[in-house]
Amino acid sequence: MEVKAILIAGGHGSRLYPFTHYVQKTMLPLFDRPVIDYALGTIRRAGIKDITIVSNQFIGQITRHVGQGLEGERIHYVIEEEPRGVAEALKLARPYNDQVRLLIYFSDNITTMELDETVANFSDAELPPGCILMAREERHPEAFGVGVLDEDGNLIDIVEKPEHPPSNLAIGGIYLFDERFWTYLDQAEGMHGVHTSISDVNRIYVNDKEAELISVGEKTWVDCGTPETLLKASMMAKEGKLDPTPHR
């Protein structure tokens, strides 16, 4: 089954004010390329050809830069007129992405993790393969969904932005979901309403023991959603540690 990608680049980008008063956050520079090039590079190197980009009132800046995409790609643009939460942003992309397997990628996340083999295996699975959650160790994981592990190190729950994190394992930003994703999102929204988070959907998979956790390990993963982390990622890009190219 085909795996498509939804790239979420919406919201106010308030952590990057005042720049995001005028510039779409994914168009801010990482050294000599905009942030979105690095996110798209990861998606493209995973072999995904159908990409939906959800963004705010500055989506025109993205469309002028990305255009129709590379040869053989299908790029869809969806405007989020008002930030109404993650569930609403995702549902805007649903018409292009129903009854498929999905890579959902929140645009702040820049990683050197390569997903080609993972996506290929996910696509080839005959039965619905559940979800795959990308995780990394964070010194201060309070801003993310945080994994709750049992004594054997198995993931048993996810807590969204906890004041007192149960572990340092941040789960947030890059996910693979099987074709049941929209059913589970509807189910989560029925329970949590406008406060539905991606962790609520993940929790359904976890409770059904159909979630696999992949740690970034020694690979790089930067959440470049603040001035400090944007600068850190820019220095890494300057040093050639990050790859914006569509092919290996």
C-alpha cells in the first residue's frame, strides 16, 4: 500500500516571533537553505512521491519555493486559516490522504535519520502494520509527548507535555501510521474534542500493542522551533551535518 506524507507547517510559530509575523517558519534559513528543504529531503529520500503541505496564511511563500515539486511528485497545498489544533490541521489534509498509509511529519523536526527501509517495509506489509513512533532522548522533554516505559523497557503509554516527565524519551514530530489512522483520529477526537493531540492517536495504537518505537540513537534530531535550536541547526547545516538533498 502506498505511503503518502503530510507535512504540517501550520500554527502561529509563536516561539520564533518576531520573524514569523512576516515569514512562514519553514522558510527561515538553516544556513543557506530554508528549513522546509531539510524536512522535504528526509521525506523524499524515504521514497515518498505524494506530499500534502498544510500551512498558514504564509503558505504562498512555500508554494513559490517548492512549486509543483520534483519530477514524478504530487504536491498538494492546504491552507490552515486559523490554528485550531493538531487534529483540525490534519483533517484538512484528509481528502488527499484517505485509505493510505501515512508519514506525518511536523516541519520543525530536522533529522539525519534515514527512513527509506522503514517506509518500504511499512508499505510492503500485507496486514495493517500499526504505527511507528520515532523517539529521541531529551534533557528537557516537557514540551513533547513523553514515553512511559514498563520495567522491561516496553512502551505502555504516552503523556503529552507532562510537568513531571516519566522518562526522557521524547516522542514527537515524525510518525508512520497505517490505514486506520483516520478512524483512530475520529475516535480520539470523540473523547478529547478540540484538545486532541497526536499522542491521543498514538495511545490507541499503544493500548492495542500495535506501536513500534524506533529511537534516533546516535543520529541527529533537532527540533528547530526556537531561536536557539534554529541557530544550532544552522551551524550543523553549515558544517555539512544535515542533508537537504532529495537523494542519497
